[in-house]
Amino acid sequence: MTLAAPAILSAQTAPRLAVYGPPAGPTITLAHAVASQALAEIAGEVSLTVWRTPDELRAGLTSGAIDVSVVPTQAAANLYTRGMGLRLVNVMTNGLLYILARDGELPDIAALAGKVLAVPFPNDTPDFITRALLAEHGIAGEVTLAAAGSPMEAAQMLLAGRIDAAVLSEPVASAAILRGREAGVSLTRAVDLQAEWGGVTGLGPVVPQAGLAVTQGFSQAHGGLIAPLHAALEQATAAVLADPQTAAAQAAEALGLPAPLLAASIPFANLTATPASEARPTLEAMFSLMATQDPAILGGQLPDDGFYAL
């Protein structure tokens, strides 16, 4: 279907819109928006590509190959404060990180002391969030962090018994639980990192982990499309939450995962479409807490008003 909101119908359209997303929950929303032609009033031709690693994403943004993408919000803030002109349109997940362990082996986050925890994407958002929480609980020096190149690699390490626990995002967390069941290994989401984060910030179980960002070039050439693009994603998010099975089927090819698995992951992905300015209090709380470990991860300062596109 196409969207008939006046703001969308009156917007100047682009001949082509190439949208990028991560191998994670928010891309289900993007896939639905593309498949349902929710973006047809914004661009004549729309495509969706999944980037696989944060390094691949950063390379695309800095080279100009990527103009519109779901981006880890911390990475977006870092690029903005370093003068790249990247602006955040919205937040598309309020956090989809969990610590998985064998059933009964990790009653709470404090029980990680003395254990080996795999964290994907060293020196990127999952790593920063995990380190900040371990520090807040006073166990940072007691947990051995094992680097993993991707969430799937961390899941494989956990299933093989090489580690005690793993930080996994959705839908990989759901995939690990399913694969464990097939192999006779009972895995559980032992720690909800969103709930842990809320306990520290006092702002509720919200980790505004990733959102849609646009480059300076896109803002200059197609600034009038930013608001209708967000409006389309608001409606797409509502549709995904209302009908996970259909949305999962639409995203299966892009994410390379079975539709039933994606559908099972949606309730744990905390999908949203919150304008960036509305999410600013939780974003700044997250940025500030992450920066206590290393101020350089934000380029040395919080992003100013110009970072917030909506």
C-alpha cells in the first residue's frame, strides 16, 4: 500500500532512495516499508541493503556510498561531532541486547564475576554498553571479555561451550536459543540489558541503540523528505508490531534468516520510531554513561542541536 498522509503526498520525491540497515531488528521495519510500498510517495525507486559490520557502515558513510541508514546512535553521534554532518532522524529500537547463558547458570549480572563473556564488535556499541554496565556493578575487572567479530560468532562460541555467556542482539539471540534447543543445549536470556540500563539511568528500560540517520549531502539535497520518511517508518513500525509474521516473511531474504525465527524475535527487539528530539533525554543519558569509559567514543562531547534532524 502507499501512504496517504498529506505531509507525504506534498513532499518532493527523489528519483531513487537507497536505504541501508543492520543485520538486526530495525531492518525488519525497513523491509516492511519497502515491501509494502510505504516509501513509494517518497522515491520512484527504493532499495534495501543490509550492512554486516559497523566498519562496513562507517566506510560507506564516509565515502558517500551510503546516505540513509539505520546506524548505532553512538556511532552517529561520534561522526557528527567529528564534523561528518550525519544527523539522526529517529530511534528505531529501544534496545535489543541480551546476555545469554545456559539455563540456571547466570541468575543476574553480578554473577558474571569470574566468568568469560563474549561481546561482539569490540569497541562498538554493544561493547561500550556492556563495559559501562559492568563498571556500574563494580565487576568490570572480574569479568573476562572475549572478543567476537559478530553476534553470530559469539552465539557459536556459547553453543560450543567455549565461554560462559554472550551479549547477543535480536534476532541472533532468538536464533541461538533455537539452535541450542535443537542441539540439546538450553539457553536463556539471563540478563535483559535494557532493564539493567534503566536501573542505572532511572529512565526506564530504554537503550536507544539505533536509529535512522542521514548524511549532510542527503539533508541538503532532500531535506524535505526527512519528515515524510520518518512518518512512513512510524506506520511501518506499527504494522510490524501488529503482524509480525507478515513482516518477518518480508524481511527473511534481506536478513538471510527464516521468517518464523524473525517473527519470534520481534517481541524482544523493542522496535519503535521515535523522533530523535523526543528521544534526546534517553540518548544523552546513554551517551554520557558510555563516555565515562572513554570520552573519545563521542568525539569528546555530546552532539548539539544540529544532530537532531527531527
